[in-house]
Amino acid sequence: MAGTSTQPSPAEKGEQQAKSRSRGELSRTIAILILALAVILFAVKNLDQVKVNWIVGSGRAPLIIVILITLLVGIVISHLAGRISRRRQRQKDGG
């Protein structure tokens, strides 16, 4: 029994990692496809024209465009806030 080991060989470990990576990639791909389908359905449902009041005027635009612009502005603000927060944390830690 001295020759038997409960530990998998390096080759077996590599195969297990490849299988789990493949499962993870498949799961991620399926999630992205579902999200893309949801976004497409959302866009198709929100094509109505809406009145938009800008700071310096107003106009009409498809609702999906208004939503996407709002989403992009939110992403940019979130990204900038995160960068500022990380920079302050580094300065606080002495880096």
C-alpha cells in the first residue's frame, strides 16, 4: 500500500482544472447570452419617444437611449469614485 496515494497526480490535477475551467467558461458564456437577450428585449420594449429636459433645453429621444446614457454616466461616476477612493486609501496607508 506504500505505492498508493490519495493525492491526484499532477496530470489528473491539470485535467480537473481544465474541466472546471471549461465549466466556468460555459457558465459565463450562458450568463452573458442570457444578459444579452434580456438587454435586447429591454431595448425593443422601450423604443417609445420621451421628452427629455436637459440643463440647457429639452428634446425628444427614444427611452432606451435615455436609459443607456444614464447607465453609462453611472458607470463612469462609479469608476471615478472607485479610483479616488483607492488613491486616498493608498495615501492613507503611506503608499
